[in-house]
Amino acid sequence: MSITSFSSRELNHDVSKAKKAANKGPVVITDRGKPSHVLMTYSEFERLTGKRRNLVDALSMPGLSAIDFDPPRADIAPRGVDLS
């Protein structure tokens, strides 16, 4: 994976070149010499962020009942309180 850098001006002049570079790796876009944004393909974005699920969806996954899950019981001892 190669990282390419474009200034904001270069990006505005040749967006297609930046998009082609994003197929090979992330493109860092600079503003006044400092990195400000990153251009990447949407598939790479999805890979990095993952599919978000809510708890109900996660617990209703097919095959979940076949997983053996027996966590140890938490042993929480109460502490004494000094109210003096």
C-alpha cells in the first residue's frame, strides 16, 4: 500500500488522478502544507469502520445458540461504610 500526498490545489486541478491514487492506498490532502484530510476508496472505508450492529441484531445472529459461553461469576464483596 502506498501513501500519496496532494495539496488542496493539486486535488482541485486533478481529482481523477487523486481517485486513481486512492485505489493504491490512502491519499493525504494537505492544506498549507499540513495534512487535513484523507481520501480512500469506499470499500477501504467500510473495511476500517466495519458493519455496525445493534445489540438485538448481534444477539439474533444465526448459529449463536451453538456457541458455548459460560463466563465466570463475578464475586463482588460489599465494603463497609463509615457514616460517623
